[in-house]
Amino acid sequence: MDSPEFYFARDEEGADAGRKTIDELAALAREDRLAGVSVSENGKDGWRPASSIRELELDWVAEVLPGQFYGPVRKDVLDGYLKGGQIPPGARLYGAGAKDACAAAEAAAARIRDLESAVAARDAALEAMKKQNEECAETTRRTLATLEERLARLHAQTDADASAASAREAEAAKRAEAAESALAAAEARSAELGAQIAALNASVEAAEAARRKAEEEAASAKSALDTKETVWSAEKSTLESQVASLRSQQDSLQSEITRTEDSATALKSRVAELERNLSGFAAKPAAETVEAEIVEAPRRGPVPSASPSMSLADLERRARQELERMGSKGRKSFFGRK
């Protein structure tokens, strides 16, 4: 059966080593780099050691120490190890030739003896190990009993801790619920305070606007008041001047009234004197002896009195008119015609 063109290879740990041709595998065999390598023709199943490929000539094994083997490797690689000292000169070599069959049988018998000795030594070691294991088992049982006791105590402690933990969890749940309620109340209060703050901010802004408007109105009013104060100051000065002038006129008029009253008093005295003279003149008899013409004496009316509200010129004019009227009538009545 012909060999395939390439093999799928993987190392002794099962990692993929890629596809290899027979020539590449032969090169690796000459470098003794196929230890533990497995190959497959399809890379899925049928994995087998690379030494199973006859073309690679991996036919030789060396027993370096009793029961310790190295191989399979190529013969030329094994010779190189012998020359280089990697394999000791007394090592037994096992190959695939018929001429080595007897040597292989003897080696196998010797190997069996060695193995029997090794098995006996191994049995003694196993017995010792058994005894030691029994002692260890007893110690382990005692330790296990102690551990079981401690485990029981730990279980009891764990149950107690679990009960305490459950109580703590219940308490924590209550506290969490109370905290959530408090948080909800705090959030509601925060929202309420936020609304109040917003309202206060709006009120503050409105108050600030009102304050600015009031300041503007106050400034305008102050300006108007300053203007009015200026006008009032000028008017006050004018009125003060007018009051001073009126007071001066009042003083002059008061002096004039005083003089007028004095003149009126004098005129009243003169009028009264004139009335007395006229009364005496009318009662005196005629001195001439002429034919008298009886004339009816005129009826005297009341002399108009001076009104306190009349001026001095009015009093003088009335007095003059009365004197003229009385003088004219008196001459006609008492002296008669010539």
C-alpha cells in the first residue's frame, strides 16, 4: 500500500503540528524530533505513533538503565548518541533484524528477572506502604472523627449564625423599607421645597421688578418734586415779597384810616356846633319894623348822620351841602323881602 502524500501531525500534548509530507517527517526523524508525535491520514481519526510509518525506519530502542528505555529512533541517530555519550556504552540495543532475535530473547529473560526482582521489591515497598497507609488510615479516622465533631459544632454554629443572619436580614429589610419610605418622603419634601423655591424665586423676581419700577417711579417723582420745589421756592419768594408789600400797604392804610377817623370826629363836632348855631339863630326875634310877611317856617328834617363807612371827602361834601341849604332857607325866613 502506497503512503499518502502528507500526514496530519500533532505533538505529545495533542496540539496541532500541521500537515507534514513523508520527506518532512523523515527529516524530523533524522533530527530525533518525533518523540510522542502522532499522525493521521485525514486529521480526524486513525491517529497512530509516527514510528509506525516504515519509511521513517524508527526501529531501534536502547535500554539505558534496567527498565528504562529510549526510542524508537533511527539506527544512525542511536549510533550518534552512543558516540556522543548521550547513551552509555553498556546500554542494551534492540533492533528489528533476525540476527538479534536471540539477543532480544536473552535480554527479555534478563529483563523478566529484573522485573521479578523489581516486583518483589515493589511488593515489599507496597506492604510497607500498606502498613503505613493503615496507620495513616487510623490517624485519618481519628482526624475524621475530630473533624466530624468540629463539623457538627460548625453546623450548629452555622445554624445559629443563619438564624441570627435571618434576623439581621429581617431587621435590615425593615430598615431598608423605613429608609425607602423616608427617602420617598424626602423626595416628596424636596419636590415641594423645589416648588416653593421656584415660587419664591418668581416672587423675588416680581418683587425685584416692582422694586426697580418703584425706584424708577421714585426717581421720576423725585425729579418732579425737585422741579416743583424749585417752582415753589420761586413762588414762595414772590409771595413773601407780595406779603411784605401788602403788609406795608396795610400799615399805610391803617395810618390813613386813623387820620380819616380823626377828621371824621372833628367834622362831627363841627356839624354838631353848626346845628346848635342854627337852632339858636332860628329862635332869635326880628329886629326890623317892616311889614312882615308871614312865612311858614320850614319843617326841619333830621340831619343826616355820618356813616362810619363814608370817606372824609364824602363827609365834607355833605356838610357843605347841608350848610348851603340851611343858610338859604334862614335868610328868606327871617329877613324877608326888601
